[in-house]
Amino acid sequence: MRYALNSTEIVVGLDLGSTKVTAVVGEVDADCIRILGAGTVPCRGLRKGVVSNIEYTVRAIREAVDAAENMAGVQISTVYAGVAGSHVRSHVSDGVCAIAGREVTRADLERVLEGARAIPVDADRMLLHALAREYVVDNQDGIRDPVGMSGVRLQARVNLVTAAASCVQNVIRCVERCELEVAEVVLQPLAAADAVLSEDEKEIGVAVLDIGGGTSDLVLYADGGIAHVSVIPAGGNNITADLAAGLRTPMGEAERLKCNQGCALGRMIGEDEEVEVPGVRGHGSRRVARRLLGDIIEPRVEEIFAEARRRIEELGLLEQMASGCVLTGGAALMEGMVECAEEVLGMPVRLGMPEGIDGMVQLVQAPRFAAAVGLVRYGAQALSDAALRERDRGAPAPAVLRDAPRESARGRGLIDWLRAAF
Ligand SMILES: Nc1ncnc2c1ncn2[C@@H]1O[C@H](COP(=O)(O)OP(=O)(O)OP(=O)(O)O)[C@@H](O)[C@H]1O
Ligand SMILES: [Mg+2]
């Protein structure tokens, strides 16, 4: 990946998950993103990806950012913050504009996307992203990057992603309470998908399922662009709760059993394997067949994969998932997940780790850090796009001071709008 940057920039991704808050510090230059530090702190301030307790969330953000700052040796002032939850919707919209000169410029792209964005949005919702699926120049369709092409009429087909304004506002409020500035609010599932996919997979068509603690986020790429984003309101926490109830063991023990001994496919477990299950208060521990864990976990995991398949089928995109499915998020690590997903989805499945980074990669080399790394990648791309726009206008690329508060055109608009609205 190359970025249109003349100077080195610090970009921080802040992932607010249902089980933990993670801050990742990246140093970006024209060639790569170097990971300098990361901080991750357990957090109970979000339920199913949505802030439900401001105090807990603020405390976790402070701790995660402090830890990341100390490790990276930089002062953090601005973050790319993720937002998630089942309030997120996406719909298709078209924009059309006349091509100003003889060939399409980035300014034309901005205008046509602006047109596609200009649809009425309910007062309690807001637009997060306008994702270009394809462009049409005159009568030629299926164009990914029309810059430099000749023509008179430019059309863009975009996916508009909207979110509940109050949920976005709460994320911004929590971050600002920590005396940090939000450069942009980014849809977490998109960030996670971007971090684990190769360009080839995006090109050919692929599904990404980020199975976190509270939710499982589905992102579909078809025809080289993002075709769908939605949230399945079940994740690893549901598996833990099922185990706690089914085995009559405390939640903490159920979580430990799941992570150490859990398996998503009962028949992968040997007949004679046993596990020690601690009892709830007043009851001693007992040994049970490990198969029993599989019997409890499998239906829940199957339910998540079946729902993903149902959504892909309903959209008519099953055939287009030629690269299959990539599983990421913390719960994707469980034994048998890939095999179970292959059976239910009926396509090849692999485990997705964050990619496209250098430096202290080992800090974030796990599926649960996909979203946080994706947010850094998003920030790097946003700065690069802004620099290109400046260059197009004839000005030199902005040499942003290391870690000075910086403004992102799109993000600022969103945040100003929110300030005015609340
Ligand atoms: N080895 C493992 N086996 C099974 N589950 C695991 C394992 N490691 C982590 N998990 C589960 O992954 C979940 C946390 O994943 P992750 O950190 O991606 O979630 P999150 O980002 O906090 O939540 P969400 O994205 O849903 O808001 C927890 O339910 C945890 O129990
Ligand atoms: Mg997550």
C-alpha cells in the first residue's frame, strides 16, 4: 500500500468493542504503516457494540490510550473512532454529474458522490459513509476508478451507510471526555474487513464475518466494491452465557472453558475427552465429557453462520462470494469455527488476521485487533486522500506537524453537524 504523504504522520485507531477498548498507534509514511504501540483494556461500557455506560467507556478509553501512548512514546490528541451496532443500515443510491473538463478529475468524483449523498435521512439518523460501488462514464459501466477517463457524464452508484445519530454522538462524547479529538467516526465492521482482506479477495468477491463479544458483523464485497454491511446481534458473549447456563458454572469459568477447551464442531472432539467444570457457589467441580461443550456451543455458532448465509442468499450474492468467507474477531479463534463455517456457508473459509502493517506487528497480530488496525488503515487512507485533493488544487501537500490536532474534511463536517444537532 502506498500513501500520498510527504511527511510522517501519527494515526491512532480507537476500537470500542463490547468486551474491550483498544487503541493502536501507527506511524504512516508514503510506503507503509508502522505499528508503534497499542493498549487494550477490558470494558463493560458497551452492549452489542453500542455505548450503554458512558463512565465505564470513558475510563477504558483513557486507560487504553494511556497505555498506547506510553508504549509508542507519542502524545495522542486525535483518533479515528469506530462505531458499530445493529442500528447501522446501508442502501444504494445513484449520483450523476457533468464532467467539468475533458477528463474525469477527483473534483468530479467529489461532486458526483455529493449528489449520491443528497438523499433525505431521518432526523434521528445520520450518514456515515458513501461507499462507491461502481462508476459509469457516459455508457460504460463497471468502472472502479474513472479518474483520467474521457467523457461528458459521470454517474456513481454508491452504498450509503447510515447510523442512529445518538449512538454516534455517544461515541464522540466518550472520546471528547478524554480530551481527545475525533478525526472521523468510522464503521467498525468496514475497518475490520479492510484489515484482513487482500485486494484480490475484494476484487473477486468475499464475505467477512467479524465475530466479537456482542455482535457478529457481516461485510460483503462484490464486483470489487462493498455490497452490503449488517450486524447479527449475537457473538462470543452468547456462547459464554449458553455454557454458563448449560453447565451450571459461573460466567468467568464458562468464559475460561470456552477459550481453552471450546470447540464449534462437536464431532471434532474425541469420545473420551473430559474437562473439569467448576460448580456455582456451594457446589464442587465435576468432570464432564468435552463433547458436552461442543453440544452447547455448536447450535449457537451454527445459528450465527446460518443467519449470515440467509442474508447473503437473500441479497442474491451467494454466487458472487468466489473468494469465500474470512472469519475474524476474537471468537473466530475457537477450534472448529472455520470447519463449522465451511459446512453452514458452503464456501471456503479462512481465519483473518490484521494485515498490511509493519513495525511492532506482534502487538496486534490477533483477529480481535482487526477493527483497531483497520481504523489506523482508514486514517492513513483519509490523510492520503486529503493530500491528493490538496495537490489537485495546486497547493503543496499539507505537512502536518507530528501529532498536531488535524482536521479531516469529511469528519469535521460530521462532527460539526452533530454539535449543532445535540
Ligand atoms: N480462543 C478463543 N476461543 C473462543 N472465544 C474467544 C477466544 N478468544 C477470544 N474469544 C472471544 O471473543 C470475544 C471477544 O472478541 P472481540 O475482542 O473481537 O470482541 P469485541 O470487539 O470486544 O466485541 P464486539 O465487536 O462484538 O463489539 C469474547 O466473547 C471472547 O470470549
Ligand atoms: Mg469488535
